[in-house]
Amino acid sequence: MMVSETGIKTNKVENSRIHEVDPSNIQFGKTYSDHMLVAYYEDGVWGKPEVIPFANLALSPATTFFHYGQAIFEGVKAYKDPNGNPIIFRPNDNWARFNRSARRMAMPEVSRELFVDGMRHLIDIDRDWVPTGEDTSLYIRPVLLAIDEFIGVRPAEKFLFLIMTSPAGPYYNHPVSIYVQDKYVRAFPGGIGFTKAAGNYGMSMLPTSQIKKMGYDQILWTDGFEHKYVQEIGTMNVFFIIGDKAITPDINQDTILAGVTRDSVITLLREKGITVEERNLSIDEISEAHKNGQLKEAFGTGTAASIAPIAALTIHDVKMELPPVETWEVTNWLKQELSNIRYGRKEDTHGWIVKV
């Protein structure tokens, strides 16, 4: 057992499992690094965090989050810069969003020191797990779980915060085909659509599995009242290049997640002089733009997928194919620009990169 300069106790593994990773075939979410960070909340205060070997948890069958869904998470990524040093992309923004989710779910907030500094310490220990190949990264998953051993509908009083990491390759290795959903609903105003609560993803499993059987990759969710306005695509924010503008749904409603990659994309587009409109966007407007030849590009954004080009959208059994992805100017530029910043190949002028 060792103690870091930040006071984090560390129990390192005797033998690393890193030799089990094939660097030429890194699959997303399949392999987990040697260590994880854990901290417990009880009697209104957070205990000291520890880094321990990655292992299964021992929990009572009566644990609160099993029964009542008091669970949230985040997604962050670390990369290797040209000198081989690990760097993290925008963890402070994920920390802020994590606490927004925690407040909505009646869970305790986590300090920046625990979330960001704890993450830096964990990655420093497992720095060899950060891949070096293009389109690879170390995916970082902070989680907050309610762990009272009590079956009763009330906010929990005990919580577990943990950070686990996983070497990751591309989430999608091809442009995606999208089905516009007009039966199921992802989120309503007043709900938890703006959070990264576990239940938001659990409810998507059935409709997603149904459209995959139909040959599509993901769902384009629409509003719950009219099924008219675009919200999110799968687990991502979504952008449409219509004419000379980039249009994305407004997040000033509590049905859409405020994506960190989304915010990065908007910043880069505006710096390049491209007009970005954050507003309600209807399926009818998208269809009309495609009919008139003005729907040039479309893509999803998120930590896991980064930027995922949309090759086609199907609305009411009408398939709208977009031009070949290799001809796209905006999406391909964005993907390269973001990669250059994330991998430290270009100067970070926004304060997005945090060094380990």
C-alpha cells in the first residue's frame, strides 16, 4: 500500500493483465485496466478515495440501485500525446455534468479533487493502458451508485463512487444508418433526459434491438408529444448540415444531454465561420432539405463515438440517403480537428486538455 501526494491510498496489482490486450484489435468496452478508484459516502461526508485492483463488487441483494435505479455515470477519454504522455479531454466539463445528474437524482455531489484529480492519479498508475494507435483511447467511466441495504422508496444515504477505465477502439467503424423513432419516447420535459442516469439507457434497449433487427444501427429519437422534433440519436447528440448552416437541437430543455463533444463541435464550427443554429428542428424540415438537395451531411457526437457520420435516415419507411461520406467537407474536417486536439498534435487554445 502506498499513498500519493494527493493522499490517495494505492494498492497496486502484483501482475498486470496488459499483456492480454492486442493493440491491433482493441474492442470498445471489452477489457478493463488493472486498477479502479473507489470512495464511499456515509453520514453526509465522503471518505478518503483509494485505488485498488479492478475486481467484482460485493453487494447485498437489497442494495438500493438494484431496485430503484439511483445510479449515474459519465464517459471521459484519455489519449497519448506525441511524446507518449497521457492527456485527458475536458474532464472538468464531465465533472460539472456528473454533479448535475447527481442533484437531479437526489445523490451527493462529488468534489473536483475526487473526480478530476482522482482520475488523473488512476490514469497515471495505469498509463501503459492508454493506447497509442489512431482512433484509440482509454475510455474512463466514473459511476455513482446508491448502496443502502434497504428496500424502500426513499433517497439513499450511502453511496459508492468509482472510476474504471478500459482501452477502446472505434465505437463505430462505418457510417451509420438511422431509423427515426415515432413510437417510443426517450424523454419528456420535467424528466431526467438531461442526465446520464442509468435508466435513460435501460429504456432504450428494446426499441434499439428492434431497429437493429430491421437492419439499422441506431434510433433518431423525437419529442414525446408530436414525434415531430429531433432530440438525440442513440446515445449521441446530432447535427445536420443544411445548406451552409449546422443545425442541432436546442438543449435548453431538460430532454437532451448537454454533450461535451457537442459543445466542442459547436465551438470549432463557429471559429471556422460556420453558422450554428441551436433550435427546434423538425423531421419535416429535414425531409424537405433532403428533397431540395440541401441536406449535405449529418452526424452524431459523443464521447464514445466521437463523430459518427450518418449515411442514411429512414422516416416512415422512406429512406433518405446522403452523399458519400468521403465527399463531406464539414464532418471530415471536424473529425480531424478534434483528433488533433485530443491527441495533443495541435495547440489547445480552449483549455480542454488536462495533463496527467
